[in-house]
Amino acid sequence: MNSRARRIAIPLAGLVAVGLAAGTVSGAATGATAPSDVVSKNAATPAEQAIQFWTPDRVKRATDYDDAIDLTTKGIRGGNSTPDGPAGSVPPIGGEKKTKAKKSKQVNLPNTVGRVFFTLPKADPRNPKNWRYCSASSVQGKYRNLVATSAHCVYDTKKNTFYDNWVFIPSYWDGNSVWNGKAPYGIYAAKTFNAHDDFVVKEDFDYDYAFVNVYNGIKVDWAKDRGRWKWTVKNVGRLGDNVGGQGFTWNRSTKATVFSFGYPAGEHPDGDKPFSGRTMKWCYGKTKPMPEARKYNLQEHVGLKCSFTAGASGGPLLYSYKSASRTGYLIGVNSVAWDTDGNDRYDHISSPYFNTDTYKVYKAAANRWTGNMP
């Protein structure tokens, strides 16, 4: 390990076949109480207000939500990510029945991945410095209304509350054109945030994942009239029906071959800014256990070589991803960016290891109904 300080970025956002045992989302009924270590909280911002807030100007000016911090090598040791039970999985939407998959030689970007936009809580929403974004993905759920992202992309640990004006735009492409036919699948406002108690209470980044139930989508057409934005809307239905949803898997090997997707935009520590955040990017590689980082109570992360910067937080790590179907299994979410050799360039990204605790949060969220916006 290089003797220079290790840097970490913290918020803010054709594979060989594997034998995934198909599972189903089952258990809690729609209104059932979640386990005690799962925090489920309805969004404070009314859905219509959240969607109306994100005018084309604000979407274009929203900035990535991450901050760079330093950790010295002193006290850092190997992580201890290990399964805490049998491996399990839930198939992606469309993958419930086995079909002969077509092969694709190119990497087709998943329709499920997009950007989430939100404003910082207890802050003036009119101030552009409070307009932020992360990455996220649609994931399988009973009611096809589920978005997976990082917990730091839904919850502010400094102000101890969830973000405001939270919406998801799948297949986001180019902030300059997002309202001109480039948000073809609609915009989805948050109804319920679901996270682990250890992140919300203890700020433990081993639990930096969240699942958000969203209302049915709205397609918005904006037009300016005398300098003010006016909108017309159309209901486009459930998220999972429109873009599909990735599968979900937990207690897998810490050495898994994955794709990571996201919308990086921030700078490297040396000031270089290679990404714009306007389009989706991807990395590919094999994960490994990452070192402990005590400052963030982080002992159970897995990471892969990748130069993603701020803005990619919350994007999915997908296992057994197939370009032909654009689906795989969610095995992690982008959480932390690392400079492992001390050259002021991020060279790894990591995710909390998905174990039985992760499945508890997912299961509680995957059985929550939303429907149309009020």
C-alpha cells in the first residue's frame, strides 16, 4: 500500500453464466409493519409538488452529491465481508420464466438506470446549491414500483432527515434535452423511503443502500410562457412496466464479476473532471473485499477497479448482466470512491456487501404498494 493518504469519495451519487436460484418476492402484506431494523418513512414533499419543482432549468443545473474526504493508512486493515446465511435471489422483471437468452457482443445500457434528483432538507429549495442528483436503478418488486440507490442519496446524516423533492428519471440522457422527448419513460416521485436503521441512526456505511417506492410515472411537457414554465402531464403507469426491473441477490461471493452503471460528473482529487454527468457510463470487473475505514464505520465493502467520480453514487452493481435483455441481478450500489495508490485519482468504487440485512430492507420495500399520485 502506498504510504500516502488513502482518499475516499463519500456523498453527497456477456458474462459467464451463474446458477442463480430463482426466488420470489413474498412475505409482508402491503400494509404490514417492517422489521424493527428497517426504517420506512413517507416522503415529506407531496408528489405533484416534487415533479413540478424540477423544471428544465433546475434539472440542468443540479449538481452531483458527493464530497471527498481523506483517510490515512493508519488503522486501516482488510475488510471482513462474508455471507451471513445462504445465498438467495429474486429474478429481474421478465426473467421469472427461463428463456433462451440471445447474445450481444456490445454493452447495451440498461433502461432501468437513471438519475434521482432531490433538494437538501431544511434548506432553501430556491437556492441552486441545494439542487442535487445521484444515480439509481429500477429493481424487481411485487408492485413494480421500486428504485434502488445509496442511502446517502435519500437521507441526510448531517440534518438527520430524508431529502425533499425526490424524483427518479430512468434512462436519463442529457440535461439539455431531457424534457424534449429524452425522458421517454416518465418521472417518478417518491412515496416511501426504506433504509437500514444502522445507516439512519449510526451513519454506518456498511448499510449505505436504500429502496424507494415511487408513484406511477408522469410524463411532463414543459413550455415557457412569458418567462415562466407551464406544464401538461400524462400518467404513464408503473415504473417496472415501462423500463423493467433488475433482479436482486444477496450473500454471494465477495469476488463477483459485475457491471457498474452511473452518471459520474465530479472531479478527481487532482482536479481533473473527465465526466459530464449528462450520459450513463459503465465499469466492468471483479469485486474484492475493501479495507476497513473506521472513520465511516466501514468494514464490509466490496469494490472493483473503476474511475467513477461524484454523481455515480447509487448506481447499480449488476451481477450476471446480459446485454441482450439489459438485465442482471442487483448485488450492490455505488457508495464510495477510492484512491488506493495515493496518486490523486480515484481508481476503485465500492458497495456495501449485500447480506441478509440488505434482503430485509429490500423485502419490506418490495411489498409496498403505491399506485397513482394523489
